Amino acid sequence: MGAGSSSSLGCSSCGSGLAAALGLGGFKSGSGASSHLGTMGVDAERGGKMPDSLNEIKRDRVGSWTSPLPRAQFDADPVPAVELDFELREEVVDDPALHTSIVADPDAKAQRSVAAAVAHAPLNSAASPGDRRPHFLTEQLFASPGTLPKPLYADEGGISHLKHTATFDMLKKLPKGVVEAKGAEGQALRRRLLNEATIVFFTAGYPGKRFVFERARELGVKSVIIEHPDSWARSLVDEGIIAKFIPIDMSQETSAVFEQSLAAIRALADDPTTREADGICTFCELSVPVVARLSEHLQLPGHSPVAVDKARDKH
């Protein structure tokens, strides 16, 4: 999925992806992110006047968690472009041991696809060596969308109205033109909207993704990570980088992972440290179908599952 989307996170500073997870368009000038405001119940025709003061924009429901680490100071100057000097090399590996059969069934027409894919999956691909049971990574790699629930809506348009989260209530008071404005004022406004938002990251990726969570903390985001219990990201809570770590056994089949994640995200509303989730995102392609469905069930900004399943069908 494309960078800066609310299902897959991307961008040099990662601010664009985080903002897109909340349905904010154009977080960085020229980012190409599209706004949900015009179609999600917010009047897009009301003027384009920037608020007199950012202090007028307040989040009425805020979790109590704050990072003990110092916040970065952002100025209005654009981030200078970085020129990279690299050499691209291509190597072809012809190893019979790496060959496997792949079964893709994005429309869930063949109920046996998951079992067939797992049967053809390489050994050691499961959590335990030799384990052939359906589980999250195997399903999403070989038979996406696997045992995930069918989309709630049959077309690519997805949900027509977003849940009234704290971020939504802030956005509703602003005209579309202001939220998508380019320049220093527009950037400052979007950072204000992003500050103190609770964003759920489904799967943390490898340790090299640590910078994403550090950047999110600098932007004032209360990050919540859903991952396997032994994930490296668990220690980020003690370090004051993320607000909460939710352990979910990723060796289960995808349907179980989905249901437990859905319940855990809903429970955030009763957690005084986070309050309700404002958005969900991921930067792992295998997690995109799950995130799309979580967003749909929770009525949060995101890609429609129908569109995601079609985009991931490479066969």
C-alpha cells in the first residue's frame, strides 16, 4: 500500500503517515495524502480561514500518559532535502530450497486456501519448527486475507461516517481548506491536531523501526503497539517512548489475532492513560488487511478491506 496511508505508514519524517492515520490530508506540503473530511461528515465548503490561534484547537478527551523524555522543538522552516549517493545491485539467487507454492485467494472463494497454503509453506515458517497450523504470518503471506472476517461493505468506498473521536470533533470545527493548507501555518495546525492523539500500531516491525516511535513521541503522539509478547518493542514502555504495549499471540490464526486486537483497541477507551484510539496504522504489508478491517469495524480512517484485498492480489 502507498506511503502515507492510514493502513501502511511511510514518509521521511513519518509525520505524514501518522497524520494520515487520523484522516488529515497534506501533512507535509506536496505529500499527496488525501483528506477524509469531505466525505466523512465534515462540511468542506465552510470558508478557509486559519484559526486566530492554535490555542483555539483543543482536544476534549486526552489520556493522562505523557513521556518523561523531552520534546523536540519544531520550527516553521522546511526540512532540507537530503541527497543520497548509492549503488543499486541486483543478485539472482537460484536455490531450490527457496521455491514454494503460493496460494492467493483475496475474494475468499476457496475455503481450503488457507489449509492448502499452510501445507505448502516452508518448515520453520511458523512460530514453532515444523508447526503446520494456520497462524497469522503464514495466512497473510500465503493466503491473504486468510481467516479474517469479510468486509462489512461490498464496495471500495468503505464506511461513510467516521466515529466521533476526539480528533474527529476537532476536525469538524475546521474547514477542509485550512486542514490541507500548505506552508508553515498549515504544518503547525496539523501538528497541533496530531499532538496528544492516541494511535495504535499493529505490529512493530523490526528493531530498526524504533525511530518511527521516537518520532511519534516527539510529535506528542500516545503510541500503542500490538505485538507478540516477546517483541523487542515491549521495552519502549519503560523507556517512555510509547504509552502502552498490548501483547497478542501472533502464532494464532488471523481471525483470533483480529478479534483479540479489536477487543483490546476498544478497551483503550476505558484506559485513563490513553483514552479511545484516534487511528490505527502499520508499516508491515502483511498487517495491512488486518488494519483495514480493524479500522472498518471501529469506524476509524483507513483503506477499505475490499480495496486492500484487491491491491494485495498479485496473482
